[in-house]
Amino acid sequence: MKWRRGQGGGGVEDLRGSGSGSRIPIGGKVGGGLGGLGIVGVIIAILVSVLGGGGGGGFSLDPGGLDAFPQAPTATGPGLDSSAPDPEADLVQFVSFVVGDIQDSWADAFANADPPRQYELTAVRLFRGGVDTGCGPATSATGPFYCPADQRIYLDLAFFRELSDRFGAPGDFAQAYVIAHEFGYHVQNLLGTLPEVNRLQQERPDQANELSVRLELQADCYAGIWARTAYEDSLLEEGDLEEGLAAAAAVGDDRLQTQATGTYDRETFTHGSSEQRQRWFLVGFQDGRVDACNTFSPETV
């Protein structure tokens, strides 16, 4: 990915050291557009009429006891030696660039919707080991996740090492896909889809897994929409799309369950299969419109 150090607008809150953390300010431009946000009302109607009818999902790599990360002894993890160079400095800069670009693209989409809407900026909070969130304490084993209570995304950078070394999805665009997927939940939250799905899951627990899968796949589709804007802005390099697809496949329920137990049970899926995740990422990338990401229609999944 053709990212530029020191550019992108930020939107990262670095909590890897002290509990308060140093902060990179949120910023970004507005312009261009994707449009098509009016589909949200239709999606909610479909949720209620067809499917019977928390928090935002994440990239948990712990299906049935598979621990992807060591448990942290404290809520904020080990402190950083401020006198030593940060070994993750380049990765932090990369995340900041990607976050800024993603937020710019969604600000454009919201502004150019019919009718126009206001996109609310958020931030990615980097932590090490464990962190306190608006949704309660969490550890790195949770994987990257979105907390709707404080509208923040949480990420331990060690996840990217696990994604590459343990789950076979290396590359900077694989990392960008993960971040874009988590921003998909923020978009769902702003549009009302996430709270509506959470409500339906509580009312119809027998359909909670299916609803979760459809929510996850929509976030994958939204990640694909951003990937298209990155492509149109000439940020993608040869092989980047394949890296994103490899990451989507790596976190499919069937792949993770098979790696952990040797088999998988589709009835227990909460994130979608590798094939589904790749397919919906491509739908967003190829179409580029929010309307195309209607994963709640019964015949689409």
C-alpha cells in the first residue's frame, strides 16, 4: 500500500504506555462521495420482518479455547520506556495514515448521501495487553474490536503479527483490511444498524448467531467500499487486494474452528465463513455503494 508517513489526519489514541496515553489528534478532509445511505431504513425493515426481528464485533481468534494472545496482568499493560525508540513507530504511523484515509472516505460518503448526513469522527485506541473501555475491560485475546458505548476501536498491534505468522495473512493491506472492517461497525452504529441488530439479538436469541454473521459480513462489505476508494486514489499496489482477501479468509469461522479442533460447525458461526467474508469484501470493492451491502436480505448470505 502506498502510504505516506506523517500524513492521513491521524485519529489514533496511543494508550500503549500509561493509562492516559499520548494522543495523535483526529483530523481529515471532506469531499468526493459514495452516496446511497438511504438503504439503512430498508435494511432495518428487513431485519424486523424477515429475521424476526452489545457491542460491535471483532476479530476474535479464540474459537472454543484457542488463545491467540497471552493474558495481560494489568488493564493497561506494561509501560513504555520513553527514553528508548519505539519499535512499533512505523506501524503506528501506518495505522494513523489508514485511519485518516478511512475516515475521509466515510465523511465523503455521508456528505454526498441523499439526504446528506454528518459523519462523526472516531479514533482507534492502541493498547498493549489489556485496556479499559466503555464496554468494560478487555484483553488482547479479544482481537481488534469496536465499542459502541464510547464509539472507539481498540487494537493491540500484536494482532497483526498473529495474523501474519500464525494465520498466514501477511502484508500491510491485510492490516488495513482489519482496520477498515472495524470502521464498518462504526458506520453501522451511526446508521442505526448495529443497535437494531443488538436489540433483535436480545429479543430472539435463537437467531443471534445468524444476525451476528450478517452484521460481520456487512462490515466486510463496507471495508471493501473503502478499499475501492483507496484504489481510485492510487493507494493500492500490486498484490494488495489479494492480501485483503487472504486476511478475510484467515478470520473465517470455518478456518478458525478447523485449525482449533479439526472440524467446524456452521450452526455456531458468528463471523461468517472464509468464502462469505471474501465474497462480501469483493462486493463492496466492485460496487462501491452502501446499497450493495445488504447482507440482511435472506437470499444474500
